Amino acid sequence: MDSFIIRGPSRLKGSVNISGAKNAMLPLMAAAILTEGKCVLENVPDLKDTGTMSELLRGLGVDVEFSDSRLFLDASKIESEEAPYNLVRTMRASIYVLAPLIAKRGHARVSLPGGCAWGPRPIDLHLKGLMALGAKIEIDHGYIEASADRLHGAEIILSVPSVGATVNILMAAVLADGETIIENAACEPEIVNLAEALKQSGAIIDGEGTSKIVIKGVKEIQPFNFRVIPDRIEAGTFAAAAVITGGKIEIRDCEPDHMHSVFDKLSACGAKIELSQNGFTVEAPEKIRSTEVETGYYPSFPTDMQAQMMSLLCLADGTSSIVEHVYPDRFTHVPELRRLGADINIDGRVAIVNGVGRLAGAPVMATDIRASSALILAGLVAHGETKVLRIYHIDRGYERIEEKFAAIGADIRRISD
Ligand code: UD1
């Protein structure tokens, strides 16, 4: 298993290019199932999850080729409708094949994803939404067995604006008979990206990016040729790295418009943010200021940036608070940050972070994608050596992260134990 060895403290300076967004690419890959012919995705990051979704699609009979940030997908010869447990358990977003398989093939057998390190992560809203569209769904031996002769439009009110449920319902509704309305839909840029690709293919969708999406079903949709949006969480992670290391980083090839809540909090910490032609520059303050952060659904502060923000606040002047509204148990990074000398207390969904003068290197264990990047950030400023174990998590969601950090002055290397 690979680990990172980081020697700190270091001050990061330079520029970094942001890759395509994992969370935009995965639904787009699944959406290819809705089409017949060659779909092309541009700006695709080379991630472990790209490989997992490719393997899953190949298992269904989709022809998948990846070359030089481009992904070619041809779903004309699908011969299976099964997403097996061994793949779904390593990547929950495998559930995205459920709706397109039902809509296009009339049947799907998809393993239930199960829980994750930070909570149960249910999929009840995906299933209720698909049932409202006419799918018959049963759970059998750990698998979702779903079928439908023909889906029909419906009005679906989500009790929470789930990204995953919005993606699955949207993909099913484009080929359903009649009109579907998703109320309390997720507004994330990744949903807009998916809707735009589907619209380019002939789907009729209105309201993406707002909490009410209206879809008028069509008989078929054509293959798409589409560009994946930049990863706003990767951009936010590098922005946080500039602040925590007292450095200055130009973050290129990203979409600042997707990052207002992150900019607000980094500015509250004293960071200076200036927009540039295709990105922005972040400059750290003399001393990080404490602040209050509450995660929420887009456009609120993303839960996927909570761990990185916490690393940064560990070194702030005074006491900060973080309230995790999306996943109340998403604090598995806290015991690891404490190993580096952080002073953090958890009470339910609230973390109180007392700023400390310095962190000290130690071995720490990564528990999920974003927790891993938070540990790297802390390792960059911790005095001495930090070893981050189980970095396979980070390889799922960040492209060549150690190369990107090394290029802007970090002392970081990958070792195989
Ligand atoms: C997506 C992102 C993940 C991010 C999360 C929240 C992908 C591949 N993953 O995950 O990185 O952390 O959004 O921004 O895009 N919920 C239910 N029932 C459901 C579905 C969700 O109760 O059927 C709840 C969840 O427990 C959670 C909230 O809704 O509290 C949001 O979850 P959701 O938006 O669905 O997250 P994912 O799509 O799994």
C-alpha cells in the first residue's frame, strides 16, 4: 500500500492547474448508457474512480477508451445490466448506472452500496424517485432489482437536495413519457454540467442549477461530446494549502464562480483572493484568523471542503467552530489531526477548533478522499516528518496530487510499503 512522506514546514508558491471534476465526470460516464454511438468526454481526470467506473461500464458491455484526458464511451452493445458488489463497494457513485439502465434497458441489478466511513449514506431518495417514475424495485440478496417497461413523468419532492438522487432521477426522466418535476433538487454545478450534456444530446431540461428542475421526456437521446467542468474541491484544496503554508498560489483552469462560499471563508481567515483570467490567486495572511464555518448544500460551504478547512483552522489565532450539516459524523480526520498536535473537540455535529502555535509531524491514517487531503495540508506545515498512510483514498479523487504539490515547493514523496 502506498503512503506519502511529507517534510514540513514548507511555504507553497507558484501555480497549479486544476483537473476535471470527479463528481461531474462520474454521472456523465453513466449517462453514456442512455445513448447509442460514441460519446466523448473532455477534461477527464486520470483517477482511480475513473478506472472503477470504466471497469463497471465495460462489465455491462460499454466500449470505454481513455487517452490523454479524453474518454470515449460507446454503449451500443450493452449485454449486461448488473453492477457487482466488488465494484460498488469501492465507489458509491456506481449507483449512477441504476437509472440509465432502467430507462434504456428496462432492467437493472445493482449492488446496494452499504455505509461509509462517515455514516450510513442512504439511497432511499434515489429509489423512491425511480419508483415514482414507474420503476418496480425490490431488494434481493444485497442487490437492487429494478425493472420498468416504460417510465412515466411524475412530480418528485426530495426531502433533502441529494446530489445522487437528483442525478439518478434526472437521467431516468429524460427518457420517461411526459413531464417530470424535481422539487428541492440539488443545485450543484455538477448537476448543471450533466443537464447541459443531456440537453446537447436532445433532452429537454429546464431549471438545472435551481431547486426546481423540469424534464420533458423524449424518445431517444444522441451521443454527446462534452467537457467536464473543473474540480472546485481540488481548487479549494490548493487554495487552503496556500493559506495554511503562508504561501501564494495561482490556481488555474478553474471556475471561480463555483467557489463563492469557499472564497468567503478563506477571506474571513484573512486570505487575499484575486481573480485572474482563468482562475484566481490566493495569498495567505500573516496570521490565519479564526472563523465559523457551517457546511450545507450548494451554494453553501461544501462538506467536501470541511476537513481541509479544519486543518487550516488548527493554526488560526483563537477558537473556530465548524458545524457539519450534511454528514453529521464526517469527522474521521479529527483523531488524526490530533496526532499532529491539533486541539479539536467534537460535540455532535459541531467541532470546536482551538488554534495551536504549531503542528508536529507524525504517522497518520487517511480515512476518505477529503480527509486525506486535509492530512496532507496539515503535514505540509507540521514540523518534521508526517507519513500519511492509506493514500489509495486520495488517488480516488485527486490527480497526481503529490506532483502538483511538489511543483509548488512541497517536500512530498510517495512510497510503497
Ligand atoms: C455527493 C458527492 C460527495 C459530497 C456529497 C454532498 C458525488 C459522487 N459525491 O455525494 O462528494 O460529499 O454529494 O455534497 O458527487 N441522503 C438521504 N437519502 C438519499 C440520498 C442522500 O437521506 O437517498 C442524504 C445523505 O445522508 C446526506 C445528504 O442527503 O445527508 C446529501 O447526500 P447526497 O447529496 O446524496 O450525497 P452523494 O450524492 O452521495
